[in-house]
Amino acid sequence: MGVRGEVFSSRASFGNRTYFFNVKENRTGDLFLNIVESKKHGESGFERHQIVVFQEDLVEFLDEFTKATNFMRENMRQRPPRRRPDRSDADAPNGPSRPRRSTVRIRKRPPGDLLAGGEKRG
């Protein structure tokens, strides 16, 4: 038996989330799958969610998991990448503000409206 009953462990990290896939053995020698999602929360905290799949339920679990992932693959949509909030947005009292526009607007003046040095025509 491994450390804390772990006999196999792997992980996958994506941005601020990490998924752990742990095969563990209980005291009676039965194996089970423990899937943990760990998400960074604030500066030093983590939010953790986990599910446990027992060995006798594994085949049916994998069948339904495969159906769900196949559906997602077949219906995958192209989405623009997520905008990461600026550090100033994260520090704002009400949380991140709405995304800033990247478009620059230029207001055109009629020709001859200003003289050199910014003086107006009389």
C-alpha cells in the first residue's frame, strides 16, 4: 500500500486549476478512484472538490463519462480565449470590471480648423 493508501497518482494542470487522479486502496484492500479538483482561491488558499468512484462502479462510470466527453467533442464550439483580468481589476473593491475595449477612436477635425500650435482660425 502506498502513502495514505495511494497506489497510483497523476495530475493535470490548466491555468489556476489542477486535477488529481488518485487510485487508492482502503484498509480491506479494495481499490477506488479519487478525482480531486484544486482551484487557487485568493493569494494562498485553495478550493478543493473531490469525487470517489468505487471499483464496482467503475465500468458504468466510465461508460457515462465517455458518452459525456464524446458529446462535448462533437458539439465543441470555437470560443475566443478568456480575457485575464488586469492586476488593477483584481484589486478593485467590486471585483473585476468589464473588459476594456481595445478599439482606439480617432475624432477627425475638418481641414483647416486649427492652425499650427493649436490656435483656432478666426
